[in-house]
Amino acid sequence: MEDLVSLLTKFHREIVVPDMERIVGASEQRLRAEMNEGFDQSNGHFDAIYLRFDRLETEYHMLVAGLKRVEERLEGIETRLDRMALRSELIELQTRVDDLQGQVRALAARLGG
């Protein structure tokens, strides 16, 4: 009986255990490879997302700068329009003064003459 137990122990140690280690090792390697592949895919997706965010951030800054230039140009146009409005009012006032001066001369000529 002792020889049988010894023989089974030896069989287990020399045949079964190495075979089990080989099977488990192969499964573990396959699982690790699949996990690494999944992580690689996830990292690739994250890289693509970060790249897109980087492009969007660049476009955002470009839009902000462009909008600032448009605002500055509009401010300049408003200033010129205000000057033109003042000139227009000045011309209108000058015309009214000229008309009033003409009326004063006409009245003075009637009274004096």
C-alpha cells in the first residue's frame, strides 16, 4: 500500500502537477494577453479623445481671438459712426444758423429800409 501511495505521489508530482502548471500557465498567459489587448484598445480610445479635446481647445482659443478682433473692429466702426453723426449734426446746425442769419438780414432790411 505504501508503494502505491508513493507511486501515486510520484505520479502526481512528476506528471499531474507539471501538466496542471502548464495548463494554468497557458491560460494565465492568454488571459494576460487579452487583458493587455483590451487595455491597449482603451488607451488608444483615450488618446483619440485627448487629441480631439486638444484640437477643440485650440479652435476655442482661435475663436476667442477672432471674436476679440471683431469686437475691436466694431468698436472702431462705432467710433467713426459717432464722429460721422456729430459731423452730420454739426452740418445740420450750421444750415439752421445760416437760415436764421438769412431771416435776420431779411428782417433787418425790412426794418431799415
